[in-house]
Amino acid sequence: MSLTGTFTEATSVETVNARHAACTNPRLAEVMSALVRHLHDFAKEVHLTQAEWGLAIDFLTRTGQICSGQRQEFILLSDVLGLSMLVDAIGNRRPAGATENTVFGPFHVDDAPRRQMGETICLDGKGESCLFEGRVLDLEGKPVAGATVDVWSDNAEGFYDVQQPGIQPKGNNRGVFVTGEDGRYAFIGIKPVSYPIPDDGPVGQMLAQLGRHPYRPAHMHYLVTAPGYQRLVTHTFVGGDAYLASDAVFGVKASLIAPYERLEGQATQWRSPFDFVLAPA
Amino acid sequence: MSLTGTFTEATSVETVNARHAACTNPRLAEVMSALVRHLHDFAKEVHLTQAEWGLAIDFLTRTGQICSGQRQEFILLSDVLGLSMLVDAIGNRRPAGATENTVFGPFHVDDAPRRQMGETICLDGKGESCLFEGRVLDLEGKPVAGATVDVWSDNAEGFYDVQQPGIQPKGNNRGVFVTGEDGRYAFIGIKPVSYPIPDDGPVGQMLAQLGRHPYRPAHMHYLVTAPGYQRLVTHTFVGGDAYLASDAVFGVKASLIAPYERLEGQATQWRSPFDFVLAPA
């Protein structure tokens, strides 16, 4: 019996994608057709074996099963493959001069405490204190008033408050600040420290087998929003960190490395100035 | 500060794959580097949005979480994307004349009952009885003695015994036969019926959104092995089945469609002859 459209190694992509003809969502059909093509091309290129395919099925299954309300191993997988940063880059192409985006990460909370300008966000008394300050500007260098500057970092031991409920005070190293007419922000935090992403699961095992370390260079997170401007999700990185060139999630951009100046003879030990430049919406 | 090797949309693949330099498993580095390249090329080609990426993370998470000892949703996902068939095809390129492979499927058991040649495998008395018979041959057409022919199919209601423990008798529509000097095999089963793959999970939802049905055309499974020959994992399909051209898992090959002859005035209602030709190991 002759049968059109049956599956061979040569026709695999066309055979599968012909099935999308009845899809009523053209974007879904486009995305899935491209995914099938790239996935099949990958398998053909490396001559993927059934044993390797079996390992991949097992890996993906374990990655899904370890996910919980407190843990998202598939986002972590996307992060270490550079896919999260790539999607972020594609979705946030900015004009020259605007501050660049980087990964959001899993540790933001929606209800961080609103604080007064200049106040400290460090509630556990650990770490080297640091004054973070600068301005929120538009592309012409004019101050943006009423910008919300939502900041968060790990504590001196490398953990976010949400990773250590009951150990760290709630809201430790977090705060939301709103700029005035001068566009200025300022707060006291700590000089952040580098830390490993969660590496006791399938993604950590994969990194180990690839000969990769799980560390992120020290950084302060920022979510800066203002009406009429693009939402800015970014970090500033501590210059000189040992992991700047090998961030496990590829979040580093040269433009986001901030100065950390030692302040001698003052209660606050460091100062890290940084201006954020917002692109129009 | 200048920093080599940081991540941009243009350099994403090279940046990620440079991290495989310390991998001591060259095959793993090769496979992962190709996967990263194809995955990034896919995201760039379709301009994958953060919202779409979020849907994919959620889909993969749900796919992993529904897996259990009785259910493997990632294999099902691989099946409906044609990836399982592709890996099978790459791993089982056969000389002309040898019987083609198709997907193994999730319903084989290792301890199916050994039966006498000609015996019935249907224990629940349901369905239209069918004589399956033929020979196991080598590429020169000579009989293969001592070949193990392991067969399994769904029952007349479209379920395998392992899907209905306590409802179907254990070993229903399964059997293991061993050929004699003439290479012949024969057994009584039922004319198989088409059935849907499990479609109450994430993969079923995906098929529905793609406008695809979840059905497989009716088929009898065979695992044929003999010392000195390649392991043959295949089906024979019932010619004329409504889903032959649209198997949800792309398992149909034209060479595997078997005749089903109506037997008039006999206790057995159908006869399906098929010879299996093994390639040397």
C-alpha cells in the first residue's frame, strides 16, 4: 500500500509540521513548527542515540519532579543554558544610552517594604555596609521623578531572605524607593557577595558533568519603573568579582559593572554610584 | 570595565558553549553545544517572547509533574513531536529488504507469558479473532530458527492489559513465541483497534491547541530477536485504518501495513500474514 506523508529520517520535519495545518492559532503553529525543525535538526546533526535520548527523558522528568512552590528547576535550566538571557535580550532591545536589562531571577517579591530615601535595607546587621546612590534619568539626561526603584540582594552569607524564612528577618536586604523631582535614589545596603545557584538537583548535576561551577558574581538587583518608560529589570555587579567572566546564568553585561569605592573613616564602608537611564515606552 | 565573553544576542551561542571547555566528556560537550546552538537559533528565529517562554516553562513543569511509575508524559511529548521516531530511525538504519523499525511504545512488559505456537493470546474473549502468521527470515530469505517473537496489542476496547489491572486478565493480548527450524510463527489474537494516546495531560492539551487528534491507527506490536541479528522493534498496521495517515506518534511506515483477510465460515474471522526479515547484527 502506498501512503503519502509517512515518516522517514529525510522527511521527518515536513511530516510532523504538516499536522499543524488545522491549528487555528497561527503563532502557535509557527513557534511549534520552528521548534520541531530545530529539534529534529539537532538530533540528526549529533546522531542522537536511543541511550542518550533515554538519559534526556530521565533528566527532564527529574527536573519537573523537583519543582515546587519554592523551587523552579526548569527556569534554572533555561538560565544555565543562556536561554533566559537570550529571551530577555530579544524582548528588551534598547536604544544606545539606555541601561541594559538582565535576568529577573527567582528571588523578587511583590510586597517588599516601601522605605524612605537613604534608609537601610539591611536588617540582619551582617556584611559590609554600602551606600548605593545615583539618579534615574531619561535618554536626554533629565531626572525622572516618581520612578519606583525596587531593590533586593542576598545577605552576607549569600542567601536571600525568602530562602531562609525564620532565619533572616522578612524584608532583609529589600526595599522600594520612589524618586523625587531630582530623580535621585539612595539607600544603605551591603556589598553583595557571590553565591551558587541551587546545585543539589538535576541542573547542578548537569553543570558538574559539564565542568561548570554554579556561582553567580555578586550583584544588587533593581526593578526600575516609571509611567511612560520601559520597565527596567537589571542588576549592578561588583567590579572585580571572581565570577564576572563566568556567571552561571550569563547575566553579566559590561555596562552593568558598578564602581565600589572604599569610604575611609566612615560608618558606611563602601559607596557604589550608578545612574539608571530609562528608555521611553 | 571591559569584559570579554559577556552575553549579547549576537554572541549568545559562543558565550554559552565556551563554558564547555572544561568538560571531560567530549560527547556530552558536543551534544550540549549543538543543543544550545539549535535552541538559541530557534528562539532568535521566532523572536520568542517572555510570555511564550513562561508558557513553555509552565508546560514543561506540568509535563514533569504528571509523570509517575504508570505514566511517562515526556516520552509522550517526544512521540507526538516525532522525535522518538526520528531517534529510532537514526539508530536503526537497515539494509534494503530488512523489516523497518517503529516506536517501542510504553506498553511492553518483560515477563509476558511464553505460549505454544498457534495458541491464542486473547484471554478476555472480546474482539474479532485473527490468525497472525508468517516467517522470520534473514536477508537471503532463509528461515531464522530460535527467533523470539514477543507480541502485544490493545484489547477490543482500545486498552492494554497494563492499563486495566483487575479489569483485564494479566497477559491479555500478549505472548512470546519461539520459531522452529522453518522460522514460522503463528498465533490467534484479535484484529486490533485504533485508540487515543493518554490525552488528559499537558501533551493532550497541546495536541488540542494544535488542532491534532490523539489517535493511533490499529496495530500489533512485535519485538523480534535472534542471536546474530539486529533487534527488531516494530508494529504491523491494519490496512484501511482511518488514522494510517495521521498517527499521533508518526509510527506508520508503508512497509508495515499488513493485509487483513476475512475468513468466511471459520471460527477465526481474520487472517493477517506478515514475514519479518532480520538484518545481521
